[in-house]
Amino acid sequence: MRRLNLSVTHSTSRPIKQCLSIVFILLLTSLSTACQVTEPTAITHNENTDAETNNSIEYSQYYLTLKTLNNKQLLLEEKKLLSLVTKPLNDKTLIQGKLILLYSLPNPGLYQPYKAKSLLNDHLLASNNMSQGNLAFIMLLRDQLNIQLRLLEKQTRSDKEYNEQNDKNSVTIEQLNQQLEHVNKQLILLKKIDKNINERG
């Protein structure tokens, strides 16, 4: 192997090399920590942080985090929250707020607007130290849930009326079929009578 001799004038070559080495090490360290890529997993809950006030979490940020989770992770998150809400040391209002957001997600496996609205009503009554940002977000969510619930009730009424109308129609069709059958029997009887008369004549 060939050895390269770098000639640096004066005695300043050693401090420059040391500075470059330090810069290089710092650059590598920052790159190695910044380039870690991880999959979104269920949100970790620390009992100490969950015991803090409602101001310790931004509900909008939590909702955005929920949107990155898949169905399995969302179900895991629900299970964790339900287990945390039973522990006496935890802030039930905060966990309740998280459950409201979870049940408000447009996800077929978890979407429960009636449950979310019920929890939300209790949550608003119990939350007297909520931040303005969280309060605005919860009020917006309440309005959206009210609209969704009205639409669901309207859909339920429409389905009920449609089914009742179908039942009425099926009864009417059945009655018409019975009448038609009766008329056909009458026609057959009249033909027999007419045939008998012709045979006698």
C-alpha cells in the first residue's frame, strides 16, 4: 500500500486535525440519532404523566397521533386506556378525553358516536381547568358529534319507514294475489257452467 504524506506548514496541523475529528464525531452522532425510523406503535402511557392535569396534553396532537395507528394498534390503545381509567391514581378526566377522541375516529372497529357523546358530556362537566386550545377542540368535536348523531337518527328513521313501507307493500301484494286467485277460480267455475249449458242446449 502506498502511504500518503500530507505536509502541513507550521505547527498548527495538530489542532486543526483535532477540530476536524471532533466536528466529524458530532456530525456522525447527530446523524445516527436523527435517522432512526420507527413504525407507529400504540401510544405509551406513563402513569406519572397520565396523572397530570388536562393541560399536559394537546387533544389535537393526540388525535393526529391516533390517525397514524392501524386497527390493531387502535384496539390496543383502547384496551390500555380502559385499564388506566380503573386505576385510582390516574386522572380519569384526561383518560376520558382520550377515549372520546378514540371513539370519534371514523374507524369501523372503534367508531361509537353515542358512547363518545355520552363521555364528552361528562367530560365537559368535570373539566374546569382545561386549556383554551383543548376546550376549543372539544367544543368542535361536540358539534361534529351532534351533526353525526342527527344524521344517524335520520338514517334510522328512514330505514324504519322504508321497512314499514315494504311490509305494507308486501301485505298489499299478498292481498292482490289472493284476490286474483279468487277471480281465477270464479272464471274457471263460470267456464264450467257455460260448458254445461252449451252441452245441454
